[in-house]
Amino acid sequence: MPSWMKIYAGKRVLVTGHTGFKGAWLCEWLLGVGAEVHGIALAPLKPSLFEALDLAGRMKHNVVDIRDATALSAKIKELRPHFIFHLAAQALVRVSYREPVLTFETNVTGTANVLEAVRAVGFPCSVVVVTTDKCYENDGRPRSFKESDPLGGHDPYSASKAAAEIVVASYRDSFFVHGIDVALASARAGNVVGGGDWAEDRLVPDCIRALTAGKPIPVRNPIFTRPWQHVLEPLGGYLLLGSKLEEARQTKSAAEIARYAQAFNFGPRPDANRCVRDLVEEVLKHWPGTWEQTHQEKHLKEAPLLSLAIDKAKEALGWQPRWDFAETIRQTVSWYREQFEGAKKSGSVSMIEFTQKQIGAYTKTLT
């Protein structure tokens, strides 16, 4: 593994949202580098990557709603983690239209609850709050968003994530300004794909559900463009950012901490900014089938263009994406095919082993 990953070995690492798609991948990676992994989240939905990887039996699994400030604070006080990766969220745009108040309570107040609990505990730690590429005010112009661009959002999900970024900046400037006790950064990633995502109204899970049922893949907006990236790409960025925060915090140099206690974009290579049609057709190269365009509800506003500038992460952290668009989709579809077909094959590996194999393949690109 890269030398910087060794900072997590033997350390207490708290992942909020560990029962979700990205959280489960992150926990699996952290377990592999020898971290003592704790999670705070709602109970997992079914099916879930969390259950496929048997994470409940391999890490410290705590069912806590981040909207419950009292329970959350008590658990963080008990754990006193060295690192916190805050991923817990209501993460779906279309759900945010159905449940806007829940979305704001979870993504804004929930984030404030996490940071307030950290402030109250007063235990030295490094914190990475994960938001989204959709936190920017998107006017539809063809450009890549930089961390200095205005925040905003038309739909409740995007607006809630922009507000979460403001909460993070406020806590950093008001309470963690020197970063010596608590070093705080935020991370904005693109549209992640990868094995084990079963969320509703997400493109890759929609593809897999249709293909396993022998039906055409339903596609709402085939020409909309998104920054597609494998889930391991931003997770590697979060881990690298967390390690930089902690190393800087230990120097007790406010100037050094300030280099990393900021917002960072983690997006794919430029070639991975592809339209929905391109992604679906790439999936079909590895799992034959068909697709068809479906009706889009008129009141659901989605930006037709979205792209991230990642120069800051490259220059300040030395981070860059490793897998191109074709490899990203190949790795993603292979995970689902292994789960779908592996049970039928004698001597097939478990999904834990297969997931670890993919993490290992990606980690080799970092050394």
C-alpha cells in the first residue's frame, strides 16, 4: 500500500453512513489497512453492499440517526475517534423532491450535529465531510466547477449539500480555525459508480435491475452529461485528504493545516465526462441487452451538464484519477456479474474476496 495509508493502521476511524454504498466500500478499504473501524448510520436497506460484505460482523456497527443530536453526541463521545469521514446523507435527487424536509434535516442539520458533537467532545481528530459535485450553482454553461465557484442548487438535494458546505466552513472558521485540535475539510465528488449500489433512480443500478430481469434499460435523459467515476477514485481522495490533515495537525502548524483544511473536488479524467447514453452503451458491452428512453417528469429539474475541475486536488494533494471511463465501467459491471452469476459457479470467490480484489487492483495504481 502507499506509505501515507499506514497512518490509519490501528487508529479509530468513524464512518457515518457506513451502511450506504460509498460508506461500505470505504469501511472495507479501511479494514484492509488495519484500521479500527466504527460506523454510525441508519439500518441498511435491502439489498445492500453492507450486508453482502458482512460488515456488521467485521466492524463496530452502530445504528444512530444523525438527526438525533443527543444520541449522536453520546456515541462520538464514547468512541473518541482519531478520524471521522462523514458520509451519512439523504443522497438522492428525486427522493429530495418527495421528502424535502427530511433531506434538509439530514444533510444540513445532521452535518451540524456531527460537527457540534466533535466540538463538544474536544478530542483531537481529523474530519472529512463529504458533500457532492451538485453543491455548485449550475447555470448549464459548459464549464468545469472549481472550489471557489458559488454554491447553490435548484433541487432540495443540491441546495442541502450547498448548505452543508456552508455549515462546514462556518464551523471551521468559528471553532476549528487553527486546526490543531480538529482539522476539518470537505470533499466534493462526481457521479460515482461501482459494484453494490442498489439505490433507486440511479443509472447503474437501473441498468443492472433491468439486465437481470431481461428487460430494456430505462433511460430518462440520454444526452445529459455527468463526471462518471469509480467509487474507489473519490474514496482514495478522501483517505489521502484525511492523512494530509492528520499529518499537518500533528505538526501543530496553523499554516500547514490551512493547506488542507479546505474544500476539494475529486472528479474523473476529462474523458469520463460522458453522456448517459455513452455509459449505458458501455455497460452493454459487458452485459448484453437493450435500452429505451422513458418519460421524465417535467417538475423534476436536473442539470444537463456537470463537470468538476480537479486541479486543486492534483496540486495540493498529489491526487489524480487512475481508471479511465472504460476501466471504470468494466470493473463496475464485473462486480455485479460476479454476484449474479458467482453463486452458480463451483469454487467461486465470495463477494468480500472479490471486493477486496478490486480494492487491491486499484491500490496498486497508487504506488
